[in-house]
Amino acid sequence: MPRIPVHTTGDAPAGSRDNLLRLEKRFGRVLNIHGGMAHSPVVLETYAAMNAAIAERGTFDARTREAIALAVGAVDQCAYCQSAHTMSAKAAGFTEEETVAIRRGDADVESELAALLQVAREIAGEVGEVRDDTWDKALAAGWSDTELTEVFAHVAMNVYTNYFNHLARTDLDVPAAPALDS
């Protein structure tokens, strides 16, 4: 059960309405995560600003962004984000089996992406620390130090949403991600 109200565009605080309207247009409806974030305009504005910065300046394609989101959501054990990003990852070209493998940390994706995802997992799971051998393997796989630095922004965005969902206890309003033991 959520701890805070999940707002609609009609009852959201005035400071959240414009962002909530944009999100409703983008997703076709107000998702529970966005409606919950709308309860505090600064929370929704921060989310929107982070998304805008990544959209404007980020260099990763949708497939890579979704893989990062799945990996971080699994590290953070966020059922909501794993579910939402499973849908988005499938839309970006992954099979459902690949989304499960990414969440598990299996090397069932191409080695270049697997190396990047390990950097993301360590950032999320080790409070920003990444082992030198992990960094070096990602460089050897073809990622630049600029791209490996950009991963931090994607991890931060996903940690933000994962932790919000834990804090707010956001109810799932998208299809549940497959269990990792299936």
C-alpha cells in the first residue's frame, strides 16, 4: 500500500501539474510512480530535470539505457522499475529472456554491453565504487572513459526512481517482470 497519494493531473499540486501533464502525454497515462512523485513538486521536478539532461546530452541508445535500468533495478531490488523497464527493454529490442538475464547479471548479452552493465552494477551496489579490473574490462570492450563516466548519470537516475519506489511503496500498475528464478 502506498505511503503517499498518487495524484492525477486534476488533483496534483500546482507545482507538479505541468510535469505530470508532459509525462501523461509521453506514457499515455499517469503512471503510479509519476503520480506519487507529483505529491512533492521538487521530487517530480528533479526527476524531470534528470530525464531532460539525459535526453539532451546522453549518448547511449534506448537499448543500452534500458539495459542499465534493468541492471540497476535488480541491484536495488526495485520491483516497480524492473517491471517498467522490462516493458521498455522489450520495446527497445530485447527478448523477455534477455531482460531476465540482464537482471540476473548473466553474460547472455554481447560482451561489450555486459562490461558496461558490470560498471553500472558496481556503481549502484558499491556506493559508487568500481573495481579497477571492471573499469579496465569495460575500456577493453570498447567503451570510452567518457561513456563510462556517463553511466554514472544513468545509474543516478535509476537509483533515484528505485529509492523513491521503496520510500513511497509505489503500487505496480504495469505488468510484473518475470521472476528471476523462472
